[in-house]
Amino acid sequence: MPTSHMGEHDRESDQRNTATVTAENPLTEDAAAAGVPAQTVNRPLGPDDSGIHPSDVQTVSVGYARVEIYQGTLAEQTAWLHLHNRQGTFRLVYWDPPFFSGKQKAADRGSFSDRWPDLETYLVEMDEDFARLKTLVHPEGFLVLHCDWHASHYLKVIGDRHFGYQNFRNEIVWHYKGRRQPARLVINSKHDNLLVWAASSRAVMQPVYDPWDREQYVSMKRQQVHSDEDGREWIWGHNGRGRARSYRIYLDEVVARGRAIDSVWDMPIVNTTAKERTGYPTQKPVALLKRIVALLTLEGDSVADLMAGSGTTGEAAALSGRDVWLGDRNPEATALIQERMARIAQQAPTHRGRIR
Ligand SMILES: C[S@@+](CC[C@H](N)C(=O)[O-])C[C@H]1O[C@@H](n2cnc3c(N)ncnc32)[C@H](O)[C@@H]1O
């Protein structure tokens, strides 16, 4: 296990002011600014972190959202963003890395390898990428790490070292349906884990609600329903009839607002016949990303995904009026992202409103 760093700290503004990267030695400066441990800074540069990538950013408009697309590794993207003074500017960094599944996946529009020599090698790389991503998160922003049982428990510990245990906000369980087989060794695992850290205690989420109806609400409350003189239905609030601070809860208001979400999200995967399917392996559903964007950002905020794959985060963010950075080291992914952004541009809002 990597033993690097670093308790809680409010270093963000420091980082934004001091992390200027020189073209001569971009990675070293980047890594130092990112808090990467000394042995990482000093080791020889590998193909994955050779500094600024020659390809530059492509900027496209999707409605009024600005979408930036970059082909390169996460290390290269971070170095580029530091060079352009973008540290600490993203309210949401969504991170959907390889899960340590040991799988090699190929689909119509891309291939994806999740094979590693061992767990230690995987965790060292994840640790380094945590440090890089932390530098990009706004002081009142969030990092969401999408992972599953293969490594989630190790990643929680590493993430806590970077963001501080007290800044861990939620483990969201994304539960999906799928084929189930009887087994004697393990039961079917049908969920992913989304680990959410805030950059500081000042980061706030936005309320998100699920729709529900009168019957669901009444059966949850198990209380007598009353009607007022206008025929509006209501029940007593918390303290019960006759006690101090009792109040009426009107059913039509509760149903109109919806039910505040909890930490288990039931949403379908992108199946083989789904309209949104791009043909890229490991594609996540737009509905999932839209919910994350709505929960953790406001219209006009910036979102980043440095392992963007087919660009699901881009679709969710741009259609919700957020600017978005999308990078991936796989050229098949960035080509697909460009096509996808062009396709969704028709549906995108063209003026600011109250989009959630
Ligand atoms: C799980 S997929 C992301 C899928 C994406 N969320 C979607 O909905 O399509 C992970 C992506 O990370 C990319 N990747 C893996 N290691 C990377 C690295 N070091 N730098 C940049 N991209 C990387 C892979 O090419 C792959 O596209």
C-alpha cells in the first residue's frame, strides 16, 4: 500500500497561486503541486507521464456549455491544466477508472484493458492519480470516484489520506438489474460504489428528489389522513396531535416536491438495445451522471472527467448547462466523444435558465 500523505489541509488557494508549471519540466512541477510523494516525483518519467502531450485541446460548444476534449493520460491532462492555471477550478471531478477487474473488454467502438500485474501496482497508480485530481477540485467542490468491490475498500483509505477522513461525504450504491445465477461461492454482485469526497467542509450539495405518489407517502407514514375545509388532505407533522410544535403536512405539497434521495440509487445499466449506447465498453448511463451533476454542481459550474471514455459525463454536464473537460488516453474514446458532442448539440439548452 502506498504510504504517502497527507491529512486534511486547506491548501487549495496556495496551490492555485503557486502551481505554475514550466514547459521544461512540467511533470515535476505538476507532481510537486499535486502533493505526489517525493519518490514519485523523482522516478524516471514513463510513457504514462511524459509531461505535456503534443495534442492540444479541442473546444466545442454544446448549447451554451463549453466542452473541452483532450487526448492524453490523466498525468498529461493535469499538467496541461496546471500550465493553463486551471487548478482548483472544477466543482465536480468525476473519476471512473479501471476497477482492477482483471478484464480485457472490446466492443464496437473501443477496447479497454483492466489488467494489472498486481493490486499494489494498481493502488500506487491510483494514489498518484488521486493526488493529481485533488489539485483540480474547487475548494468547495467534490471528487466522485466510481469503483466496485474489487478495490473500493482500499480506495476509500487512499482517498481519505488525500481529502481527509472528515471530508468523506457518502458512499453511493448504484444498484442495477441483470442476469442472476445461483452460486455456491459468491452471490450476484449487482452494484457499483461511488465514493464522494468534498474538498472542504464548505462544499454543499443541492437537494435532489425522486418522484413519488400519494399512496407511497401514506403507506410510509402509516398515519391517519385528514381533510381540511377545502378538501386538501393532510397529516400531522412529527410531534403528533396536541403536542408542542405539531403542524400539518399537506399531501399535495409533499407529492409535488418528491422524496429526497438516499444513498442507494436504482438505475438500469446501458443495455445492448439502449438508445444512448455508443458501443464503447464500460459506458455509464446518462441518468446516473445527470443525477451526480445535479447533486454536486449548479448551472454555470465546471465539471471534469479525465477518464471520460465515451463521454457520458460530457453529455450529462453539457445538457445541464455546465462547462466540461473531457479527456482520455484512448484516441478511440476522444474520437467518439467528439461525435457524441456534435450529436447532442441539437438538444442542448441555448440560454441559461434554472436547469437542474
Ligand atoms: C471505465 S472507462 C470510463 C467510461 C466512461 N465513464 C463512460 O461512461 O463511457 C475508463 C476510461 O479510462 C481511460 N483511461 C485508463 N487509464 C487512463 C489514464 N491513465 N489516463 C487517461 N485515461 C485513462 C480508458 O481509456 C477508459 O476509456
